[in-house]
Amino acid sequence: MKWPRPEWHVVSVPAPDDPKIAPHYKGWSPCMDWCFEQFGSHTVDGWGYVGEGVFEFREEKHAAWFLLRWS
């Protein structure tokens, strides 16, 4: 697999600042958990976590939904 995939949409967000998980820093795990719930199991279902807040989505509408939720 070659990254970035030219046909996929790449977005980047800062690590969530959620008082429910503080002071236990969990990085982007809440974002990944949300993606599993919304879109299914990773790249098979059209999304991927690249690293350090960078995510990729096959569908533009999923990238937009993700940004609305986590930005």
C-alpha cells in the first residue's frame, strides 16, 4: 500500500481534549473508537489512521463528518 492514497481524503485533527479522559491522555484513541463505531473496521470499510492525528477516508462525506465531530 502506498500512502497517501491519491483517491482518499486526508484530514488531521489535534488530540481530543476531553475532561472525561483527563488526566489520562489517550491520544487519538477516542477518534479511532468513534470511526470504528461509525464506519466499521478500518481500511476495509473506507477509513484509516495514519498517525499523529492524521486520518484518511475513502469518501469525502466521511472525512467531513469526522472533521465536524473532532475539530
